[in-house]
Amino acid sequence: MPVPADLLAHLAGGATTLCRCWALTRADGRVYGFTDHDTDLAFEGIVFRAGTGLTARALQQTTGLSVDNTEALGALSDASLTEEDILAGRYDGAEVRAWLVNWADVGQRVLQFRGTVGEVTRAGGAFQAELRGLTEALNQPQGRVYQRQCAAVLGDGQCRFDLTRPGYATERPVETVEAGRVFRFAAMAGFDTRWFERGRLRILTGRAAGLVGVVKNDRAEGAGRRIELWEAIALPVAPGDMVRIEAGCDKRAETCRLKFQNFLNFRGFPDIPGEDWLMSYPVRSGANTGGSRTSRT
């Protein structure tokens, strides 16, 4: 981004009044502002807090497709980033914008960096966040994989299945929870055992609101239901917190067709030849018509 003429004039004047400001936008829409100046600043509808102890390292920028990167350092506190939120992954992939600002006239500023939060580490009451430029997205694999299983995520733009349809999700309060992984509920009428396996459990209220777990096991247990996650929810979940449990998909063509009636949007290749077919050879007996070696009922 070009440097505004008024800021260039200020830089050419010798004595400068410069600071840096950062804005973090989390996936849940919350925006946090930080500055290394000694008083709060405000612009673009964001208040940039000075009481965070936040500093930045040198910004490395290139003219090619290499990833621009820098780091931000700061103290963990209720006024800035808390250890609880970092542990919960609330800042994973958050959008970052960084400005060089004339604190005496915040209208004189230039956007120096835009990207996302990478790895965040914490130690000794402080955090260190890696900031990655926009070209980081070019390092991600693109395209589809030639495989039997579906490559889409249930309910996403490729799958297109509507998880709000009756019978595919339920919302209810937590009754008992063990170690953030095992949830027990009263019997769930209308949902077969194992219906939610490989599905998602979303926390709707409480300290862990917004966090999501993947269901490992869904079993009937006496007159109730036992839902176990692959990994524990990072923040405490208390009885009475509301959760939403969504049906699971094992990515097979049969499941897509019979459980979800969504085979038109199946994003796999169910008829791909297996290893046995690759090792087959011509024989005198049987059908040798050149037709399909597979069939679906």
C-alpha cells in the first residue's frame, strides 16, 4: 500500500511521533485492537489498547510470492489475550492488520501488514504470536483427491446438506460431563444409536461457548445416551450448558445415499478400482465382456 503524502511529509521532517497498531479479528467476529504507544488510540471504529505490553519484531516483506511474516509479543492479561482463549484456539487463524501510525494525528497512517495468526506460544505470563502474510494461503494443497470416500465436510458448500433439517441435530443442556470428553444425556428419542458418531458437538453457552468437538463414540447406556469426543473441550463445560449435537458422516457413498439422501452432492469416487482389481489378470471362465466389474444395489 502506498504511503500517504502527509505521512511521508511527517517522516521527512526528522522528529517523528510514530507507533504501531494491530487489529485482530477472530473467527467469531470479535475485534481486538493493540498498540505499542503509551495511550489508547482509535480509528476505523477500533480502540487500540495501550495497556497490553504488546510489541512487534521486524516485518519481513517481499515483492514475490514468498510469505511475508513477523511476530507479535505481549503479556497475557484480561485486557489483551488471555491464556484461556489461546488454549481454546479462539485466535487460531484470526485475521491480523498492522499499521504504522502517527499517534499525534492518527489520520496519518499506512497499512503495513495483513495476514493471519499462525503458531501462538505462551510462557512466563506472556505470549508470542507468529503472523503470516496473505500469500500463506498459496502453500495449502488445492484440488480434489482421487479416492473412494467423500472429500467434502458434512454441511459445507460442496456437501450442501442442510443440518437444520429435522432429525439431524439436537440441542439440549449438558447433564453430566467427565474430563471434557464424555457427555451423558437422557435417552434421545428419534436418534438411532451411533447416529452422531463422526459428527460435531458444539458448545452454545457457558465458558466454552463457540468451541466444537468431534464425536468418537455414540452409545446407548442403560436408559440414557453416552457421547464421547476424540479430544476434550479445551475450556470447562458445566452441567446446564447448552450443546448442539449434529449427525455424523463416515464419508461412504452408502451413507450419503441412505442416511442423508444426498448422493447427487457426493464428492468421492465410489467406483475407483481397488488393489485386487489392479492385480487381476485374464481368465478363460466367467464374463469377459469388458463391462463394469462393480455394481451397486
